[in-house]
Amino acid sequence: MEDPAAPRELLEQHCWLDLDGDGYEEPYTITIDRESRQVLRIVARFVYSSIKKNSKKEITSIKAIQYYTKYTFIPSPDGGIYDLGLGVLLGALNESINTILNQLVDSGTLSNTAGGFLGRGVKFRSGDNSFRPFEWKRVDSTGDDLRKGIVPLEVREPSQVLFQLLSLLINYGERIGMATDPQVGVSPGQNTPAETSRNVIAEGQRVFNAIFKRIYRALKEEFKKLYQLNSVYLEDSTTYFNLTSGELKKVLRSDFAGDNNEVLPAADPNMITKEQKIIMAKVIQESAMASPGLYNKYEVEKRLLRAMETPDIEAILPDPKGENAIPEQPDPLVIIETMKIEQQKAEFQMNLQIKMFDLMQETELLRSEILEKETRAALNLAQAEGAQDNLQITALQSAIALAKTKQDGLIATLKVLKDLAGFSKEKKGIIDGIAGGVDRMEKAPDDSGVVQVSK
């Protein structure tokens, strides 16, 4: 009698069946008993939202739920489901290498150790007859008997052909396994340019880059499946422990209500090594320094630190828009240019003030000269007795008028320079006082006519 508690082997099949007879096969998951071939369960492998219909309400396609993610290393040459890995590619090669290596070791061992045949006439003492360094053994036979009774076993040296074949297989295995000298840390040579070494490494990583991209795509598909499962089966609110911040966080099922196509691994399939990421980040940094104002400096520095796997980046490089933002420091070039402009302004103000003071002194001299000429004109007018005196008075009046015209021009220039220089109220008062003093001066007689002097 069959034991009902004995384990049974069940088979789960993911297939397409037309169970409703509408002419369109739907995806199902069927579980059967292998021994009895009896169907135990049939479960739909789709949801209603994955059914697409046309305008006539006819089903055009059904997207099946995928429960498995296939990670491909190297696609199968025959297009089968089972892909290839290094175990398949290097398995037979490793066996050949091991066989040849064992043969070389065995051949070398036989060649290095003494052995042969002993005749009946050779008499040795009982016990171990192998030799140790600097050892001599006593025998009961003569030297001639020993020479005739001992025949060494002829053993060939390890085969050079096998040794060369071993080197060939090892090099071929390294090429298949993508373990060339530069990629395992072996120096390519002292005179090899750096760019040449980088190109050699890049060419050697072409196969692995393709493998990495396949793994990246497979991981992306698995994340999509997890996203879809969380949107269906996750509780409305779930608490979890955040290892990064050390705090309890909450995740909601509504967080997974969007499109799962937006879920991507946080990796770049085009850069598989840390050195490549650092080189790319430094190239971007150099471009940002060469073109200031075109790049986001914070993001450039952040990517470089991230490529270098620097811990706690936020503490070293805080977000300029965050709470720990560092006040923006002015550009040193801008500071230098500003200082140059301020220096030029100061020099301009100084030269302007010197010019104004020179004009003020010249105005004072003209004022004194006008007063002196007006006094002389008044005196000559009082003492005039003839035509000669009349001519002198006329000449003085012309000189006074010319001096006043020049003085008016100087005062106008002073007022313009005063407004341009932005003097204080005290200095403006001094200049206004000079102009006012000139305006209050007694006007000299005009030269509209000749003063008639009686003879």
C-alpha cells in the first residue's frame, strides 16, 4: 500500500491554453503529479488589467505575468534556453591543463629520483637502501659486482612539447576568461603609453561589458516584477528599518501604483570598474572648470565623490539648497576685478579733486586780479584829465570783462566737477561760497561808451 505521507514530485508548467474556447489562448500555470500525470491545479497567469481589447471589445493581446527572471551570461549558440558560462567554456580546457600538468610533474619526479634493477650478485644489508645527503653505505659486494649488478631505470626528461602545449592552453584560457595581464594588475611595460594601456583594457573588456549589460537588463526586469508584486500584495502601510539613516521608515502600497518601467538599477552598464567612473568624473570636472557657468558645479563634484566611493558625501559637500548649505563665496576673479575698478575710481576721484583745487586757486587769483583792476579803473576815472587817461580806463574795463568771462567759465566748470565728484556738504559749501563771493563783487563800469573827461 502506498504511503500517503510520502513526498511526491510535482511539475509546474507555465503555458498557454484556450480553456474558454474563444479561439485565443490565455496564459496559465498548471501543476501536475509527475508519476500519475494528473492535473492538480490550474491558475490564471494574468490579471484583468493586462488584457487589451479593440473597439469591438475583442481581445487582441494578454500580457502574461512572468515569475522567473533569466540571467544570461553568454547566449546559447543554438538558441536554446540554457545559456553558456565560463564553466562550460573553460571546463574541458581546465581538465586538459590539469592532465598535462600532472604528467609533467610525474615525469619530473621519476627523472629526479633514482631507481632501477638489482642483479642477484649484488649484496646489500637489510633495511632502507635509499640515500640521504653526504651518506655512504657499506655493501658486501665489490665495485665491479655493483657496476654489473645495478641497472638504472631509463626515464626521459619532462617533455618540452607538453610544456609548450600547457603554456598555449593556459594563454587560451586567460583569453576566454578575460584575464589578460593589464586586467589582473600586471604592468604592460615601462615604455607603454597610458592611453595605449587604457585602450588595451577597454578592448579586453568588450566581452565582459556585453555580459554586464545582459545582467543589468535582467536585474531591471526583476525589479519590475518586485515592483508589481508590491503593488498587489504589499500591506497598505509597512514599517521597515533604514540601514542608512538608522531610523524607522514607512512604505505604502500606493508608492508602487505607478508605471514599473520607471524602476531601474542605480548603475551604469557602460562603466563596470571604479577606475572608469573616476576617469569619467574627472573629465567632466575638467570641462566644468574650462567652461564656468555652463555646468552645475555641485553636481559635478558630487559625481566625482560618488565615483570615488567617498562615505558621507553630504557632510563633505552639502547641498547648496539644503539646510547645511555653505554661503556662496564670491569668485576670486570677480573680487580682483572689483578691486581694480575701485582703485581706478579712487584715482579718478583724487585726480578730480586735484583739478578742482587748481581751478579754485585760479578762480581766487582771477578774483583778486579783477578787484585790483576795478580799483585801478575807479582811481583812474577819478583822476582822469584827458584822452590818454580815457584810453587807459577803456583798456582796464576790457581786461576786467575778459577776466570775468574767464572766471565765469571756471566757476561753471567747478560746479560740474562738484556734481561729478559727489562732494560732501562741507566741500560743496566751500565751492558755492567761492561762486557766491564772485557774484557779490561790485560790478565794474561797462565799456559801452567812452568816459568824457574835460580838458
